Amino acid sequence: MLPDILATFVAAGPLLVKQRKDREAAERERQLADQRRYEEQQRRKRDANRWRRFRELAQDWHELAAVRDFLAALRSINVTSTAEIDGRSVEEWIAWAEEWLQRADPTACGVGSFFEQVAEITDWTYRD
């Protein structure tokens, strides 16, 4: 019986090697599929975060439009040129407000700059 047992082991050797290689290949495929799923999940999250930032910038722009309108209304009010508030003339305060508006406007540097701000957003920008 020993020769039969030995023959069985010899015959089973290549089969066992093939099974091990098949398991290793299946594991590699599973890991690749997991990696692809993870990368797709991160891509979707980054895209959603960028859309969120786009909406935030649009909201900022919308709020700044109201501030611009308010500043225009203030400019139209007649104020004596000698009026001074906290060491500044009204014209200086208006210039101060205009400077802040310019800095806060997400479109002030053009469309390219606007979308650069959106493109800077990653899948880790927002933690919620």
C-alpha cells in the first residue's frame, strides 16, 4: 500500500500547488477590487466636497451682492465731508468696505481662480 500512498501524494502535489496559486490569484483580485472600490469611493467623496465648496462660494457671492447694494446705498447718502468716525472719513470707510468686498469676492480674480479654489478641495477637506 505504501507505493499507492506515495503515488497519491506525488499525483496530488501539482494539484495542491495549483490550488495554492489559484487562492493567491483570487486574493490578489480581491485586493485589487477592494482598492478600486476604495478609490471610487474617494473620488465620489472628493466630487461631492467640490460641489459643496462650489455652493459655498456661490452663497458667499450672493451675500456679497447684498453687501455691494448696501454699500452703493451708503455712497448715495449725502454726508458732510468733514464727518469723521474713529479717525476716518466716510470716504475712507467706504474705501475700506470696498477693499474687503474685493478680497472676499470669490470671482474677483476671474473664473480660473474660482475653479482653482474648487479644485483645491480633496476628499478629506470636510470631516463630516
